[in-house]
Amino acid sequence: MIKKYFSKKSSDLSSIKKTFFINNNAHLKKIINVNKLYIKHCKKRIFCKNCENKLSNNFFKSFGIKYFICKRCEHLNGEFLENEIFLNKIYASSNGKKYAQNYLKFFNERVKKIYYPKAKFLKNVLGNVKIIEIGAGGGLFLKACENAGIRGVGYETNKTLVNYGKKKLSKNELKYSKMNDIKQYILNSKADCLVLIGVLEHLENPREILKIFKSSKIKFIFLSLPLFSLITLIEHLFPNIYPRQLGGAHTHLYTKKSIDYFIRENNFKKKGEWWFGQDFNDIFRTLSITSKSNKNSILSVSLYKFLGKYIDELQSTLDKNYVSSEVHIILKK
């Protein structure tokens, strides 16, 4: 039996995500700069990142990048192939200090409001399992797992995040790892569950790590994935607003169909899934910033009255129809 969960309160994120309202221009500039690196350092993509089917010529263009929807699995593909040079420039330059900046703020609040619910979801589905987390960042999920009574170890390629996270953990371990060593950590692990929260979409070859998981002794995999959803289309229509879903480090996005494709391909079985998104939260942010840039206070006040009060209700409709901007899924080999 698959355990299914839907939605979460948008208010849990309001204080943490406030910077996206206040510093829109700075965040937008960063995304555009990463997109420029993507264009400069990467070759053209010919085959789908998820299923390796040849891509058609149909596309839409957003923030300078073309995106193609795979006809076979409906995965949304950026027009270029990510490579080691591009990924290192984003995540590892200057020991990862630039990339780490946004992840070192509000540690305790992030653990409580964002990562503890993820740990609780994992425990509800699998019970007290031992985990190995790849791309563990500053140890936010590892700390949440400590609080939930889940033990494990995490590996991260960003030295700045590792040095910071180690100071926050008391029982779980956070270790620095080079990208090339991650495969062996998975293959040699005696953990019950491999955790990839916001990681699969950042890898040069996500298909490879799924096959490594299949070859390991680990029974379960816990994935958190960004999805091609309503907010992706909205972002495309507002070029002066920071696109949180697509662009920058998110060079491609999953869909329910593309996830189902790799599940079938690898003979995985679903154990649990949690569909929720921030589509309407981001729509509210987009319209709010736009109305303020027009210096129209009446629009800003009315926006909350007609949209802001109903964000969770509206979002729930997307979540329950599997078209939200994010999904958490636990699979068994």
C-alpha cells in the first residue's frame, strides 16, 4: 500500500522566503548569470535527460534558455548538457562560499519548518531507518533526522556547508566528499535508505545514480524533486521577477509522467509520496512585486484580499491533482 500525503501550510515558509520579496533584483541577477554560464560552458542537448529519447524541435524560451518537452516521458529539458565545468562553477568555486550564502541563514527555523516535516514523512513511511544522504548541504535534514530519532551520515561536496553543518550536529555525521567518490559511498553503504533531497535534478547524470542505487545493498531511496508546473509558465511571462522554479541551477524539471518512467525503467515500487508546491505562493510574490513596482498600493492591498488569503486552498487543488511544483517520493527496489 502506498502512503499518500498532500499539501502543507504556506505560512511555514513566509519568514524564510521573505528575501525573495525584498531582494528580487539580486536573486534575478544571480539566475541570469548562471544561465550565461550554462550557455557558455555546455554543449547542445540532443537527447532527453530522463529517458534518452531524441528531443523534437518544439520549445519555449525563458530567461535566455530554450526548454524542450520530451514527447516520450514529458520531462522538461534545458537546451544544453550540464558538464563538470558548469557544475563546479556553481557549487564548488571558492570552496562553495557563494553557493552556500543562502543556505547558512535561518538554520534552526529551516530545520523546524522545512526539514523536520520531511523527516517525519520518511519516518511515517519507513519507520526508524538508517540513512545515507548525498548532497546533504549544511546538514539541515540530518539535524531534522536527529530530532526525529533517525540516524545516519551525509556527504557534501561544498566545504563551506560541511564546516558549518558539522557544528550543528550532535549524533548524525556530515562529511566532505569529492563528487567522484560518492558512487563508492553508496555502493559500500549499510544504510537502509538513500536520501537525495533536491539533488537528482542537479546531477550531470541522474540516470547513473539511480542505477548505482540499484546495484547497492540499500533498500529504499527518498527523493525530493522540482516539477514542471503552473509556476513555470507564470515565470516565463514575468521576465523582471526572479524565477525560483526554472533557471539557474534548475536546468530541467520532472513531471509525474517522467518520474513514472524512471520508476518503471528501474522496476522500483512506490512506498510513499507527498505532493505539495509553492505555485500560488510564488504567483502571489510575482504579482505583489509587480504591483509595487507600478507604485499602486490599491493593487497590493486587493491582491491579498483576492489571492493571498486563499493560497493554501488554491495550492491544494494542484497538489491533489499531481501538478504541484514539488514532490517527495520514497521508492523500494
